[in-house]
Amino acid sequence: MSESEDLIASRAKERGAASFNVRDLTYFLDNGKQNTERNESIMLQFERDPLFNIKTFNLDLKGQREVSFQRITKLAAYNNNDDEQGIRARMNILSISDPGTYTRVGVHYGLFLQTLRALGTPQQFQYWVSKGAGSLSKFFGCFGMTELAHGSNVAGLQTVANFNPSDDTFTINTPNLGATKWWIGGAAHSATHCVVYARLVVKGKDYGVKNFVVQLRNDNGELLPGVAIGDIGKKMGRDGIDNGWIQFTNVKIPRFNMLSKYAQVDSRGKVTVPEFQQLGYSALVMGRVSMVVDSYNIGKKFITIALRYATVRRQFGKDSDGLEKKIIDYTHHRRRLFPFLATIYAFNSSALEITRVQDETLKLLAGGDKNVKDVIPNLKDLFSLSAGLKAFATWETAKLIDEARQSCGGHGYSSYNGFAQGYNDWVVQCTWEGDNNVLSLSCGRALIQNYLAVEKGERVGDFTKYLKVEDNDDFVLRTQDLEYIEKIINAWEIVSKRLVQSSTAKFKQFRKETNGDLELAFEKVASNRFNIAKIHTKLVILKTFHQRVSHAPENLKSILSLLLQLYALHITSENISQFYSFNIVKGSDFLENLNYKIDEINELLRPNIIGLTDAFNLSDFMIGSQIGKKNGDIYENYFKFVTDNNTEIKPHYYDSLMKPFFERSLKPTDNEEVQENEEDDE
């Protein structure tokens, strides 16, 4: 049997060892058979389309931008025939195979268009759709929030929208260099219009940041008067996106162009602002929720590559057949990767749940003022939780990609195996739509505010209801309890509540010491806020995973329960100091026993690894890695790809550079000649 045949046979054997129906698990992950079939149809369209088969890793910046927009032209045609769910599914799949194009067109669909929907009146939304925003016809939107001197601090943005009652217009101005809109995806080449985040100023009074639609270019692609735009150039990744900068100088727009679902200015200059300021930021939630979904989609791609490679790569010791052991059969290698697999399964549940809550909450908000007061507690919950989930999910996925790369040794460093570009494309997720540390602190602040509300007997959102429950002071998590997921969740709830409780007490103490200075008191508990955000967010991920597994089909519960238990024990091991600090666990041997239990679960999962990654249902085209091929024949695939893409044996610069260098005359220097003369004189 040849080496290729042996690898293919080995992979087939691994695939046949699954103890569950892989197709059923795919339906579960996709939330239904109909979704799986739609996803497969979309993936096949991409795979068969020559535009989406152009290899971009050797293209320069201009080349990547051009290919990206070519793909957008095809996407627009696809999307015009899809409903909203179909467009969302297509974008999710595109995010896996081409993150740059996904973001470039996603700025229009996901940020510009959804901001119009979330913050504009129905009349405004329909107006801009009629102008071409829905079909990308003579219209391409961008999202003008970030400025050169301000990013995550949206409330501190400096661009100004001054109301002119004399002609019922706003004048948009960039007052200084720091107020230049920066990192604006689509601005450099593509965008015709922009949702501009600017300070509403009426009769000299600043009403804070609101949203305005400003046209940037005419139908010939020429900048309108008062609009200056430039390209900010090459980035660490996602070079298909034409990020740019924008400056406005006395650009007038109609009053109608201020998005006015919640904040309004009438023709006389009377300003009406919402009672709940969170309503003005509801559009930001959608971007953060989408990144939780992205964390699942990108994470499943890279954990699949690493685990597939681990089931064929052999190193060092001997197995029962006398062959070198597969690296997946080393305890430490499993410990490196299996918890990440469990984490991605957990992210699947969290992504589905946070998307459901987002859609339901925004639907209630769309119903008008009668729903606002009822939905505010859950909107606050959604706003803070989306911040926490975005932060800790994108961080974990960045960690996953790099650990998966390292687990593949030197082959992981090759551009042809996906990790290099994948990491560079991914890590911006830890920064845009809110820096992860800032979002974590925001989530922690909201948790303290929630606990203050609990103390007052006020209503809190569904995700923080556990803060109202009296915990058992005598509760201890013992080694034997690690078999029971409900007890582990109970321990997490107690730890999270006590952390929030103690952080709130510290906040109240500092507030008293600072004579009621709210911001200074919050700043003094910054480290507390970060910790409670981390624990609360991981608790929510654990609970949503548990809830979903409990409703899974019976034939899948066994394998999903193992993943659930592994995830629970893994995050407990990572955060064990918090459990010791509240005496939830005791004894020096608890952590050791916990780690051995993780190894036991990994052993039980081992035969199912290929089945668990196959359930993600990603074709070789979507995986885009030579060592991640489905059939297991990694060396043949890898070698062929390398030789096909590197055909230059004699470098093109040999005659002009290398040959003159090698044939140069090695004459002695003047110093050497003088030294020789001195020796002769002696």
C-alpha cells in the first residue's frame, strides 16, 4: 500500500469510528435540516464560481482590492434573489472562505443598512432602500463612526452636525485632524453614502452623538463638494477592504437625513431625545452579535485543520501496530486541542441564543413606544452581554488559531495551510466594534449596575436573573461532583454572584470615599469589572450550551454531554483561583483531580474526533488548507500544491543580482595592502 493509500485508509477508519450519526449532528449545529441544505447549496455555488477560486495569497494590495470587488458584484446578484435569512447565511459562509470580501460588503449590509433599519424611521429606511441601498444599485454604504483620535469611546466623537433652522438643514464638519473619520471600510474606493456619527448641535447646545446619512460621491464616483477622502493603505490582514479616511468641510444635508426613530429635531429646532439612551446604540449590538457568530464559524475551520492533521501525523513512540504514534494519541496534544473543540461547540449554542435574543428584542423595539419600557431590561442585558461575548469569544478564537497553528509544527507556518492569513485576518476582531478590554469593562460596569438594581428590587434582564437568587453559603464543589453538570453550573453561578456582589460593595465604598464621584468609583474597580465580565460571560456560554444539549435529539446527547462536560471542566480549571477564593472548592488535590478528569473525557472523545469535525460540514474548498484535506492524503496534496505554485527554479534576478555577486572580484582593500607593505619593510 502506498503512503497516500495508507493515509486515506487511516482517515476512513477514523471516520468510521464515530459513535453518533454525523449528519444528525450537522443538522443540530445548523439549527435544522433546511439550514444545512441551504448552506450546502451556497457553499457549492461559491466553490463552482471561478471568481471565488482565484488564489489571493500572492496578490498585492491593488490586486486583492480588485478581486474583492469583482466578488461583490457576484454577491449582489446572489443576494438580490435571497430573503433576509438567505443573505445572512450567505454572508456567514463567505466569512469562512474570504473574510476580506465578507467585511467589505458586510459593512454595507450589516452596518450601514442595519443602522438605517435600527435607528431610522420606516419612512427613512424605505427611502434609502428605494435609492438603491437594498440592491447595491448606484449605492454603497459605509459606517462612519471611528475617528483618528477616538475609537471605542463613541460618546467622545468630535465630528459636528450643526442644525440650520433657516433652511432646515444640517452642516457636517470635521473640526480638527483628530476628528477625521478613520478606518472606514469602503470609504477609500467603494462608498457612495455614509452613516456618519456626529455630535448634534442645535442653537449652540450639544445633544451628543447621533446618526446622519451623508452622500460622499456622485454617480460618476467623484467626491461631492466639501468631502475629502483618502486610502489608509495596507493592513495586517483583510486587505480586500478599502479602508479610508473622511473629512467634511461645511457639507450640507437635509434634516430628513438625521436618523430619527428615537431622537428627532423639528423644523424649528426643537430636540426630542429618548428616555433610554441605550436605544441610540442598538445598531452596535448587531455588529457585536455577528462577531460571536464569526467566532464559531472561524473557530470550527481552524480546529478542524489541526485535528485532521493530528490524526495522520506520526511522531516518536510506537503504537500497537509498531508504527510511530499519531500525535493525537499523546495526552498533552489532546489537552492542547480538545478543549478548543468543546469551546467551539459551546460557541455554536451561544451564537444561536444571542442571535435569537437580538432578533426578538429588536423586533419588539420596532413595534414602537408601547414596547420600549418592557424591553429595556433585556436590551440592557443584550447590550452588556454582547460586549462580553464579543470580547471573550474573539479572544478565545485568536488563541485557538495560534495554538492550532503551533500544534501543526512547521507545516502550520506555511501560507498554504491557512493559519498565517487566518490569524492576520482574525485578530482585528479583538479591536473593531469596540476594543475587547474596553467592552469587558463596559460589561463589568453593567453587572455592577444590575446588582444595584437587584438591591433596590428592580427588574433585571433574563441573563442576570441569577443575581437575585440566594446562594447556599455551605456549597462546596467536590471531586465526585465533577460528573454532574448541574452542580458545576451551580458553582459558577455562586462564584459569579459573589464576585459581582463584592465588586459592587467595593464600588459603593469608593463612591462614598470620592464624595459621590461615579466615574472615579467605577475606575477604582476596573480590575473587578474585568473579572466579573469574564466569569459572567463564560457562565452564560456554559448555561446556553447546557440548555441546548438538554434539548438535543436523544441519539446526540451522549456525545454532546461529553463536550459540555469538557468545556465546563476546562473553564473551571482556567479560573480555579476564583473558586478557591470563595471556598467553593477545597484541598490541594482538587485541581489535580480536575485535570485528570479532563484527560479521561479526552480519552472518551478520541474515537469521535473526525466525526465531530466532519459535523461542521466544511468542504475542502471552505477549509482552504492542504494539511486539512478531508480524505487525509495531506502529503500528496501539500507537495502538489507547493510545486504547482512555485515553478521558478532559477530566480528571475539571478543574472542581474546573484551572478554578479558570486563572480565579484575579491581584491584586497587598501588597509590590507598597506599592512602587507609594512610587513615587507620589516
